[in-house]
Amino acid sequence: MGSDGGAEWRETQRQAVLAHAAAAQRRREAEQAEAAALVSAFVAEARRRGLATTRLVARSHDGRARYRTGLHGWYIDRARSRAVDVHGRFHLLTVPRSLRARLLGADPQPDPAPLIVGEGARDGESLPLRIMLQRRLDAADADL
């Protein structure tokens, strides 16, 4: 194989890697759009059913500290570590421990909602977002 053959092979490989990355990005974007639509539909249905919102609380990663937030919405899991706010944004409510958060409250930023909640987690427990949201709606104002 001459120097031209090696350069062509490397370019072919580079193009294949770029195409694979672009396809993966399109898949992620499509999944995020589908999950966002599920969350949006959940908020509309929760409002239609009159589900009470609550002020959401964040917890430290180690679970030892609780921090108030400025968020209102619905917890969607029993651990109260995932929630949807009244604006239809998905939140993971775990934050680093900090004195600032203890004094002023935490400000967890919204995350893209996953279609499968807990996928890839060490505990092996995962659940489709659609089911998690439906369970929350079915529980109404009772604890999950």
C-alpha cells in the first residue's frame, strides 16, 4: 500500500467515524424530543387532573443534606430525586453539598429528560419515562 492508499484509508475511516457520530447525535436529539413531549403531556394532564404541586427540595449527592429550591412541580419517583417543574422541565434533584446551598438554597438546572430513567445506573433499575410519569398521574396527590 503506497502513501496514497494509507491516506485514502485514513480519510475513509475519518468519514465513517464522523457519520457514526452524526447518526448518534440525531438519535439523541430524537429521543430528547420524544421525552420532552412526554414531559409536556404529563404537565398538561397533571394540571387537567388538578394534581397539587409542591416546592421541590434538592438533596446532596450523599443524601445527607436537603436544600430548598425555587422550583415548584411534581416528584416523579419515590426517592424524590427526579421531578418535573410547572414549566415542563425535567430535573435531577441531586446537587453537590455546599454551604452556599445550605444558606441560599440550591438551583438545580433542568436536564434533558431520558426516555429510560436510570438506564446505565449501577443499581440496574431502569424504567421507561412514560411509565414513571403515568405512575405519578395514577398516584394523584398520594405519595408514590
